[in-house]
Amino acid sequence: MRFFAPFAVTTIAYEEVAFKLPLIRFMDILNENLRLDNYGVIEGLGVIFIIKPPENKIHEEGVVYSRKYKDIRILKRLPWDFVLNHDEEAVLHLMARTYLEILDELPKQRKIKDFDLPALRRDVEQLFNAQGWLVGQEEVG
């Protein structure tokens, strides 16, 4: 029996922006509407959003894939200035767009046999669209 959510979302962030991140809401929507095991062998997909000023180089983007644990962990930066200067709803939309970008980039970074990433990406996009998370928000440049 597993004691964690298949879709995990967390952050490494400074206190002044951490409260703007609707992590539980974001993760709950994924876990309540999608079953990760429907797409193949991966049992855990974790995204860690890094929100630190650009001069902070301690936390770098990356992808860790464990065949043994059937788990993917992705560290991805969100733009510090955008998160600092926008409200929670705008940050939520940014998180949704960034999550889709992560799924787009993943096949270029790691080859994962027996996992239907295109189907997952399509279903996540449909879910985020149904939530209204992909429309009507300012683009980040």
C-alpha cells in the first residue's frame, strides 16, 4: 500500500512568495481526476517548483528518474519577479502552463519505457483547461 499521492507538487521558495502557491489545490486536482497508473509503469511524478531570486544558484533545475522506484522528480524554476508581483490565481495559471512545459520537455530529458507520456500530457491539458487554468492570464516573458 502506498502512503503518498502519485502526483506530488511542492516547492523550494522564500517565505515572501511561498504563501502565493496553491500547492494543495493543484495537487488535489491532479490526484482526484487522473490515475497515474493508467499511463504505464511510473508510480510517482513529483514536481518541485523553485522560486528563488535569479542570483540564488543553490537550487538548479533537473530531472531524476528512478527505474527501481518507478518515480520521476522534476525541479523547475518559476520566475521570481512574476511570482513576487502577482496574486495566487496568476501564479496558479503559471504553474499549470509550466507543468505542461515540463511534460513537453520530459521525453527530451529522459527515455521512459512503457509510459504513455503523450496521453498523460493530453489529459493534464484537458484537466487544466476544464479548470480554466490555461486561459485569461498574463503570459510570462
